[in-house]
Amino acid sequence: MESNFYFTLILFQTIACVHCELANVAFTLGQTNHLYLSHGEQLTYNKIITNLLAQFDSRGSFVSRKPGLYAFHFFSLAHNRSRTWIELFKNANYVCSIFGYTSHGYADAGNSVFLHLNEYDTVSIKSHRSYNTTLYGTGDQIYTTFTGVLLNPDDAGDSYQKESFSVGLNHHFHTSQGEIIKYNDIIVNSNANVYNTQTGKFTAAMDGTYIFHYHGLAQNDEAIWLELYRNGEYVNSAFGHTDSGYADAGNTVILHLSRGDQVYIKARNNYQVNLYGAAGQVYATFSGNLLAPLGHDSEDSLSETSFSVGFSHHFTGTNLIFDRVFSNRGGVYSPVSGHFTAKESGVYVFHFHALSRSDAHIWVDLYHDYHYIDSLYGGSDDEYATGSNAAALNLVAGDIVFLKSRHSSNSYYGAPDQVYCTFSGYKLDTTEEFIIGNPDVVIG
């Protein structure tokens, strides 16, 4: 039955597109099985969640057929008291990692990075060459995912599409003074170096809607507590601490910026923060991209469809309705129902993050029109547990997308100056024609 499902899905997604060129590229793949990866083994995925013109080689590596700036997001959940250690490669070159381990439960880990790809460049996900990885997954519990989207094609010809950066930290970082994190590993830094390595700040070159991602890994038995600021204003946070283990944490936000606005990542003031980093072990990353400029007539802006919301209070229950609104372009997110509603057909990208209260569990599912997509999970005794995931989805006008907590006992952490639980989404800037891609992907 399962093989018939994938066969049907592949037939559906190989329908010829109306547009003869690669207008855009987007995919999300998932793993529905428990998985054991040996040293350096490439991770393959057995479920196609979305595929818009993405191509893959026989090993399961993504193959770029359209040069441009791509965003890649990868997440996993380690099996109980096991390790996840996964690395992302561009061609044969190491880019960044995720790592998670706790002796008290299940460890979640994730990362995001922007890469410029030329035609036939490849991107692959592999386990660390010196360690084994054991991942958790079932048909209705998809934590291990790989998402890629073409943000800015090289042939777009729009100067605003050069506003992007992706940086990492390849050394340990210690502070209790609330310092700005100055990332030194430059992955992408376009348009006259919009990210300043001396100050650690991104400066907006024009008015527009921007998306930011940041992730990090605490050192063994230490804490990670990072905060994103716009100018001098607090926005949201990422926190993690694991006894006798390594805590991963991250977050995302979409903001409307004016020219000259600055965005940066700080350590929490008066709190001991210890980030892990080394050559060939980049876990702490910070990435940003201009989704679209703001025009004089907001209804004509390409950024009309985007939203970013979070919890500014503790919450226990199943219906996740966020109260802190960072962005809601076009009113697509309802603060009453907690649902996003697509105003137009197209490809949309969603990100969600959460932090549990101490000694509590979090378990969040992403739904598209009441159809399950993927999940995050955090559960570790006597600790604050984190979780993250993402998905690109093909939507028709009127479709809804929302988050739901799996159990009514799940308890989420939040406060006015501690926003960890967030939900963000945006519409990719594609052509008006509806395109279905060819999922030339290995199904394991």
C-alpha cells in the first residue's frame, strides 16, 4: 500500500508544467521511519511532501538546475537517549551541522543556511563521518525533514534580490555580558557586505520585508540563550540547556524594515552563554534575506503575503493561537482561529519553533487543510526542551495552514521578553502560472 502511495504521488507530481522554464524551485522531503545512519552515510528521505521542479541524483543529493540563492533547512529528532549529528555539504564542501544529545529523552536539532548555487551544484545531508546517528520517525511523526527553496534566481534582474547573508561561528563563544555575536564564517554576504563582521550587525539597504533565521548549539552541560534585536528593540529568543548533553535551539522571524535598520543576535545579558563551534563544526548560524521591497502602495508590494507570530505568555493546550504579531502582511494570519489562509495559489514556506516549560513536553504538528504535514517534538525530564521544523507547501487560494499541539498537557514557555514559540510563513515570488515539478528523487 505504501509503495502504491508513492507511485501515485510521483505520477501526480510529474505532470508536465505549463511554463517551459524553471520559474522557481521548492521541495520538502521527510523520513517516516526510524533510521540508523553509520559513519558518513548520506541521509535519504522516503516521503515527498512537496516538490516543485527540484531534481535529485541517484544518491539523493539535490541538484541545482537554475543558478541563484537557495535557502536550505534541515531538522531531525534523535531517538531516546541517542545522538543526532548531521552535516550539510555543497558539492564536496562542508557547510554546517546539527547536533543533539540528551541522556534524559529525545534531542531535537536543526539548522538553516543560504547558499548560492550554480548549475549542477549539489547539496547533500550526511551523518558525521566519525559517529553513528539514530533518528526517530513514523508515518504520523515526521521530524526529520529537508527543505530547499530558490529565493533569488540569478536571472531575475532585480537589484533588491541581492539583499542576503548567511554566516556561521567556527569557534567557541563564551559571555555573560549580553554581547552581540560576531559570526566569522561567511557563507553568503551579498550586495556590498550587508552583514558587518566587525559589528555583528545586518543593515537594511532598503525598505522591505525580511526573513531571519538563527540557530546554535550549547557546549556540554551548558546553556544557549540568544536574542534577536531590531535596532535596540527585542524581537524573539532561542534557549536551550541540557544536563550532561548538548542543547540545540533556533528561531525565525519575518520583519518589515526601513532602510538603515539593523538586525543582530545577542547573548542574554547577565546569563552565562556558551556556544559550541570549531573548524568543521558550524552549528551557530545567522541568515537573512529580503523577501520583497515595500512599495508606496502596500497592496502592490510583493511582500503582501507573509506573517510571523509568537507566544508572549505561557500556554498549555492544543489550539495554538499566537498573541505577539511581528508581521501580518495582507492579514493572512487570523489571531482568532490561529489559521493562515492563502489569498493566492502558489508555493508557501512555513517555519515553526517551540520551547517547553521545565519538565514538560512539547509536540506540535503542522497541518494543511487538516492534512498532517510534519512535526516538532521536545521532551527531556527536568529540562527545557526545544523543537523546530519547516515545510514548503503548494497551496490553492483559500487553503488554510495551522499548528496544533498533539496533547492538551503539552506546555509552552513564553513571556513578553522571552518569545521562543513562533510560527512564520511567506509566499515565494513565483510566476502566476501554477507549476507542478518533477520529483526526480530517490525513495528509500
